[in-house]
Amino acid sequence: MARAKKQILITLIKALSGKIEIFKNGVWTTIGNFTNVPSGLVSAIATGLNSSTYYSWRVTATDADNYTTQKVFHFRTNATGVSPSPVNWTLASWSYRKQIDVAGIGTPISWFPLLVDITDANIAAHGLADGSDLVFTDSNDTRLNVELESYSAGHVVAWGYLDTLPASGRAIRVYYGNPAGDGGSCFPANVWDSIYLAVHHMDNPALSEESSANANNAQQMISIAGTAGKFDGSYQFICVDSRIALPQLFSSQNSFTIQAWITSNSKQGYIATQRDMSSHGFLLQYFTEGTEQAYCDSVKASRAMSTIFWHYVVARFDGPSGSITVDATTPVGLSSSITWPAKSFYIGDRSNLGRAFSGKVDELRVSIVSRSEAYVKASFANQDDPASFLVVGPEQAH
């Protein structure tokens, strides 16, 4: 069988040292090293690749301050020969469809909420102006549960529930071009399984309604501004008095995950918390020394995080072990018990105020399980760079 190769290019700024690796045959293999890159492109050649196959690659870089960061990317090698014919067209009322190939990360994942963030001229030309005809299916044309977060002129931001994301990826489809609509959000609450306590997309500054079946909507929103987000909209917290109060989310749980996209200014502030003044409960904060901190009762774990840029922050706890992760890099752990106070869950400050956050928050989710490392890595790869995680095929007409 013919083998493919690919040149990998990435732009770095002030990298003292690092390496480029590719995930192949179940292991990460180094294909390039670099040192003293003030600013510019570095490259590596990946060889021995199969055709029509998804691969993950990553770059690890350390700067002069000894801060190390890592980012994962994805690509698909070109097909050789003739592609197989598509299955029968079972959604007869839809005139057009496209296949979307979803990357895997080398580890299978169950119950995965997939972000579909694409801009497509064919969908804009042949679909309804409000996106109400959009239908997502698996490769057998079975409808997926979908929440359509926003649609405008071919730009789709949607969340689809995948019962499984295989290690090597999978294919889904998007149908469009039904004059009667009958699409858009399809059982959106089913996208977020029963172990989500709250899912806030942060796209409505007037009222933060959450998307799971729990309806843990905002009970209070003070001085919240809407602004551009990581995906669609986000919330701007202006440091003084900005906060959102949700109902009490935790009572006796001993496992959880709290995740969000965050960009912070250089000021200490609470991002998410259910905690009292006796150090009972949980808090996630940006600290003034350029670190993100997660506290379980009085025990903390800290991870370096730069200001200004968007970062994917995940705090996990499965008593007594907890951790904090930034951008799916190596978690920093802690060991503690946790006692939940009868307090509201706050975003952007604490219940007694005085720790107002300065920055933006997007896509905040709270779960009652400690999510797997594979879930964290896949979520980061999917949400940080959807264009690399999804390959949209050509339009097919019916």
C-alpha cells in the first residue's frame, strides 16, 4: 500500500526549545526538534502515513522564562483511488447534504458533545436564512441530538451529541435545503447528558439560560456585557460588581468537573465558586501572579496561565484527588476532602463579593463526574481549532 507524507509547519514566537510529535500506531513519536526560535516558522516531515486517515500532531515549546506550553492539532491525509458511493438518501425532504469528517485523538471517547463551527457558502446559498432546516445525522442518516447555538449567512455554531468518538474519528452529515424547515435544534437538552448540572453558552447578556435539562439559569446578573467570544458570544466581567448568581449546584457530590474558556486581565478574581467564608467548597480564580488556581476547601492547585489570550481551563475532582488543567496540558494535582456550603453558585465573584473577576468567560459547564483526560484533550482540540478537527466535504444534491 502506498504511503503518504506531510510537511508540518507552525509559527513560533520566542521559543527557547521544543519538539514536534505525531501520534501514529498508538504512540507519540518525535519528528522534529528546535532551539532558539526568536520568531518564525519551524517544520517537520511526517512519513509512513496511510491515505484517508486522521492523524494528531502536537508541538511542545519552552520559552526563556521556563514556561512550557503544548498544543495539539489534527489533519487528514488525502484519499487514493475512488471514494465509495454514499448510502441512500433517506431524508427525502432535504435537497442538499455534506459529509463532515470528525478527527479522533487516538483514544475512544463516549458521550462527547461535538462543536460544529463552520462557515459554508453552499449552506448559505441553499439553506434557509435562519438555519431552521439544518439537520445533523450520523453516517447512516440517523438524526443526532443537536443544539443550534447560532446561525448567520452560512456560519453554523452547533453542538451535537456523539454517543462515541472512536480513536480514529468518524463521519457525520449535515442536511440543508428543506423549505419547510424541520431542523435547527433537535432535542437540545439531550446533547447535554444527565451528569451536566449546568451548561452556559454565555451568548445572551440579558439572561443567562442554561442548556441542560436542569434549568439552572441565572437568578441574578449584575453589570454583565456581551462581547465576542471564543465561539459565538461571551460575557465581559468589568471587575467592579460584575457577577452572575446561579442556584446552589452542589450539596453532597464528591466528584465534579468545572470547565470554561477564559481570558483574564492582570487582576485577582473569582471565576466560578460555591464556597463560604470558612473555606468550605470550591473556587476557581485567576491569581495576580499569572496563575489559575483551583481550591477544594483550603487546598489549592495552581497552573500558569497568561493574560489576554483565550485559555481552556478545567478543574476536576474525584475525592480525594483533584486537578487543574490549562489548554489540555499536564494537570496539576491536589488531595483534599470537600464540604459543600448551602450557597449559590457564582460566576465572576464570590457570595460575599470583593473578588470580582476582570476578563471574559465563554462556554462554562458544570458536571457531577470527573471527566477523563481523553475528554479534556478532545474538547480542547475540537473547540480551540474546529477547522482542523472537522473536514467538510463537497456538496451533494438530491
